[in-house]
Amino acid sequence: MAILPLVLSPDPRLKEISKPVKQVDDDLRAFMDDMLETMRTCDGLGLAAIQVGRPVRILVMDIARGSQRYDPDAYDETATDPLFLVNPEIIEQSDELFTFDEGCLSFPGQFAAVKRPKRVKVKYLDYHGKQRELEAEGLAAVCVQHEIDHLNGITFVDHVSRMKRDLILRRMKKRERYEDTAS
Ligand code: NI
């Protein structure tokens, strides 16, 4: 397995719309394993393929493990993490909303409160290409919606006020300039 370099804001690739996967094969599984390793190394809850520069509709999630950072008692031994979702699609969502202070591996150190449906049902292909459905609530629902957004070129800052978004984007541009001069 390998740790892949992350695509960081303001990289324009984060606005790309990712393409559906035609076939889940060994090459793709090797890529998904690399995505998982990358996400775990960076301490993320979820990662979309475009965040490592590949515009395909794949995401990985690791909720049971990651949620402990928010609530040490939240670890769910029965959770089927990690989850690999290929061509995920939201097929149902609740009217009830849920607000969570979201971050993103492509926006290191930046957080903003985002309001989204509290429960969603998602259909997807799993690691073996089998059709499945996931019912997610709370943090898992936040995560799967945030990652599906990435597949459509949307990031969490697109869900906040213009003022907050501009502030975060300015910080990311400043960071990029700093990294350029530092390297
Ligand atoms: Ni993200």
C-alpha cells in the first residue's frame, strides 16, 4: 500500500466532477487500499478519490474509529468500518437537519458549521462490486454527504456563508503561497 499526496484547496481539481466507475477490479481495489491508508495516516473520517487527484466516483469512510476523536465513548465495535463506496448515490434523505463543525483533509486546519439532512440512505457498490445500501445518521450521514459532494466538485465551504467561505479560501491561498516559498 502507498500513501498518496493530497490535493489541497485552492487546487482547481477540487471543483472537478468525478466520473462513474465502470468496473470494480483488482487495480481499483489496490487504489482503494491506498486511499484508506492515506486517510488513516492523515487522521481523516472520509476521503474522496479526487482528493488524491483521481476523478472517479469512489470514497472511503472510517467512522467508528474516527468518531472517537469527538466522543471517546462513541466507538462502535459492531460497525463495519472501513467502508468503501463506489458510485454512491443518495436515494433518500430526512427533512430533519443536523449541524456539525466540518473539516476536510483538503482544507487543513479549517472548520465550519454545516447543516445537512440528519439521515440519508445511499446506494453504492462495495469493495467487491456488489450493490449495497447504507442507512447513515448523525456523523456517518455528515461524512457520506460531505464525501459525495466532493465527487460533484463541491466542498464544505460551498455550504457556509460567503463571508466565512472567503475567509477560509483566503487562508488556504496564503498557506499555498507559504508552502511555495518554503519548498
Ligand atoms: Ni472533504
